[in-house]
Amino acid sequence: MSKFGRFGPLLGTIYVGNTLSKFLIYAARNAEILTCHEVPLKVISPKPGWIEYDPVEVWKSVIECTENAIRNLILLDINPQDIIAVGVTNQRETVVVWSVETGEVLHNAIAWNDIRSVETVEQLLQKAKNRQNYLKEICGLVISTNFTAIKIRWMMDNVVGVRESIDTAQCHVGTLDSWILWNLTGGLESGVHMTDVTNASRTMLMNLQTRRWDKSLCTFFQINPHVLPEIRSCSEVYGYIHRGPLQGIPIAGCLGDQQAALLGQMCFRPEQAQCTYDEGCFLLVNTGQEIIDSDSGLLSTVAFQLGASGAPFYALEGSVANSGSAVTWLRENLLLETEINQNSQMMMNSISDSTFFSPIQSSSPFATTPLVTAATSTPPNSIMPTEKINASDVIFIPAFSGIYTPYWQHKARGMLMGLTSHTTSRQVIHAAYEATCFQTRQILEALRRDCHTWRPLQKLIVGGELMETPFLPQMVADYCNIDVERPQISSPATLGVMLATGLAMDVLTLENTQALLAPPADVHHPTMCPETCDVRYKRWRKAVRMCLRTAQFDEESDDEEKNPEQHRHVTKSIPGSLFIVSSFALVIMAEILRIL
């Protein structure tokens, strides 16, 4: 007789994202979510572009989610003792520094998309001979505000006590997973200071080949490696929960959220790709056990390593800083109504002058026709009649945190272009969604250049909260001219870490996972005229180049303000008396030469 209840062994997953924390409990045998509790996270922004979290509040949110999920389980008449292990997945690159002696944090956690370290990047680029790819051969990443080591360096230079604590190894430094693992396993009493290879690969301090902290990288950033966590695989027991309702339960899975989504979308094999659309947009392609060095602005990173003795799998990644956050900005800062109006007549009246409409299918967020799915789509060889109705000229470049792939320009800022007295809020909202599609297309084009020997990517698997927007998968399919598959799962990242945890506990295997757990999916085929999409895309690319030139112009203007003497005429850089005497001598010499 089984020692477990009617759902068999259960697995818990902790998720700490950009806007919330949550704890989910899965039935391991079929990946059914039995219960979930989530708590919103308070995002702290003391200055424009500064994004922080209070690590103590993050930890309290994890406790609250866990305790409430366990209470829910009891109400469902399910025994919490059926939970055999817990896994952790988290937003990547966000850094925490805390005291070894007291456990107190030395500064708020600096988030992945924070841009306060622009000057730090400039200083490091000078050290790197102005080459963004200076360290890329070792760590797979470019020198950018996005990555953890840059944030650590900023704290060392700007926060009292941090440099001394790091230099003397009196603190722990880690990403959010390390902070959560340390607290889960007992903190000051017995906490383990660990991370996994996926989170470590986003710090700029790990060697991709060895999957260990690299001495030369630590020296470049002047970071003492003794403060960093031990690097482990994504699927093994890291320690045991020290207290609370899950006391004694092993923690057996850990991945960064985007790599966890890759695993949760069942991209186990090379050349499989998935893209997560939340606050940002991240497209990862499994490259197997090969590290591909991109020449097109993509990053090389660890996809997953399932077990201490398991082979590491790598990925190429394209990153977009602002995707869903652009829609959030329109709603919260400009007070625009971003929810899609279900009244089809009102929708067409408000947008008839700003988008494309096909009698059969439209990728517009304001279309009146149903989305095309696998069951209803037209055969690939059929011709779709598409009517162009005065396309809006509004272009939105949501570079709130700079532009990542493929440019990696941290000083670029957002632009909204093409406004007229007839521009409507609907057209601006459409431009925000359009920007998400075009940024995805840029990543796919970079991938084709880097992997030109591969067969063309057949489909893109998508997920994330923004993909719950009904029209967006079809819009991506049209604008990127690729089949888009959206599995019907609410959280691919938590499914991925659940899978890693189950593998560590021997209740799941890769061989039967895909057959048992692969969810049904909606499939969206391109239906819009490619030439029409190309025209829109080229205009958007030109706008991006304008945005980059504006950032360069601003930088030159800043330099002129800081060093005005360097930009004056040469005559103003020499003494006035010398200038007068030399000018008078030249006049006399010219007169003598004329007479001769």
C-alpha cells in the first residue's frame, strides 16, 4: 500500500518574480497544481531607473506563501506530509549582500533591470579597452548594467561598509536564490550559502566551461570570491528546511526563472526555443552541450544541469528589458485603458484607422475575428486576403532600462514617435504590443545569423503573463513569420523547477516526462501579408537607430558640459597675448612676401 495519499508524492515550488512571490504544490505524477498562494512584492524605486526590493520583505513573502499554501492543502483534505521536496526559481541577476555575523542585509536587493550602475559600466569599459565583449569568451555575457557583478561593484563603490565586508569576507553575496536557500536552511544557525549553475551563469563571475567562479573575472571586478556561494547543479539536494510546516523537507531543485521556463516548456533537445513574455522578454534556444559564441548580440548561458554528474546543457539567449512593463507603464503612468474592450463595434470604431484587418484573421489587439488555432487555421499554402486600413504611424521604443539584444546600449531611453492630433490611445497601446513583436523578431534574426548551419527554427514556444493577452501569440506569429505554440500552462518556470526537483527525488524521469506532462497547446500560424509586416518592421528599426543616436548625442552633450574647454576653438586654448603677437607677425610676413 502506498504511503502517500490519493495524489501520490507532492512537490512544492517557490517562485520569486518581478512583481510577486508564490508557492505552488504539484502532484508529481501528472503535474497537476493542487493549490497555490501568491503575495505581491513591493518594488522600490528611490530614483528614476533605480529598482530595488527589500530582501527581508521578500523572505517574509516566501514564508507567507508557504504557510498559506499548506493551510489550503489541509482544507483540501490532503496531507502536507505527502510533500517530499521543494524547489526554488527566481528572477535572475538581482543581488543581495548580507552580514555573516548578524544576517542583516547591507543594502536593498538591486534588481536585474536597475540602471544606476551606468557610470560603473563606463569605468569598466575603459578598463576593457571599450570592448563590451571583453569578458564574453569566459562568461558568455557583455558588460552591461543588467548583470550581477556590475551591481556588486556599484555597491562596493557607493554603499558604506560593503567594500570592507567583501574584502574581509564578512558578508555573503548572492542572487535571490542564494538568499532564499540560506534562510530556508536555517540562516545564522545552519544556513547553506549555495546557488545553481543557471543563476551563477548570469553574474559575469562564472566560467562557462568549468562552471566555477573564475579567478580572472573576480580579479577584473575586484570581488573577493570567498563571499560567493558554492555552485551546484539544478537538480540535487542542497539542504533541508530548518523550521516551519515543511521542517525537514529537502530543497532539491533550483533554477533561474528563464532557464526554468525552458525546462518547463519541455525544450530538452538542441534547437528547441522558448520565449517568456513578462515584464521583460527572454528568448532561449537550447544549444545542447555546445557553447556558441554569438556575433549578433546574443548571450551564451547555462540552460540546465540535471544532477551533479549530469552533463551541462547550454543556451543562446536574447534579452529584452521592457515588454510587459511597457504596457504597465501606459496603464499606470499615462492612465491609458490597456484592457481589451470586448465590444467589437467599439473596438473597430476606435482603431479602424490604425491597424490591419483581415476578413478571416487579424493580429491586431482590436480584431473582431477569433484567433486562429491549430484546429481552425488555414492550410499553409492558402492565400489569406488581407486589407490594409491606414496603418498608424505611431512607433514605441520602450527602452526604459536601455536596449539589450542586439545592441546592449545602456544609455538608450524610450521614445514615442509619429504622434499627430488624430492619434488615439488605442494606437499607442497597439504600438507597445507591436514593439514586443519586433523585439522578438530582432532576436530571431540574430539567432539565424549565429546559427546559419542550423535548419530554420520551425516554431517558437511562448509563455509568461503577457502571453495571456488573447491576441498577442497570433500577433507574434504574424510579425515574426513563425509558428507560435502556446502551451496551456500558467507558469512554465514553476513547472520547470518542479521537474528538476522531481528528478532529484527520483519520482520523475526525462524519458516519460514529456509524454506525461506536456500540456495541450494553441498553435498560431502566420496569416498576415509578410511584405506588410516587413514595411512596419523596417520603420521600427529606423526608429531604434534614431533612439541609439539620441543616446550618443546626449552622451556627447554631457561630455561637453563636463569639459567645455575641450570643445572650444583652439585660439581660446592659448594665452591671449601670444595669440596677438603671433597674429601680428604673420601679417608682417605676409606683407613682406607680397612685396618680394
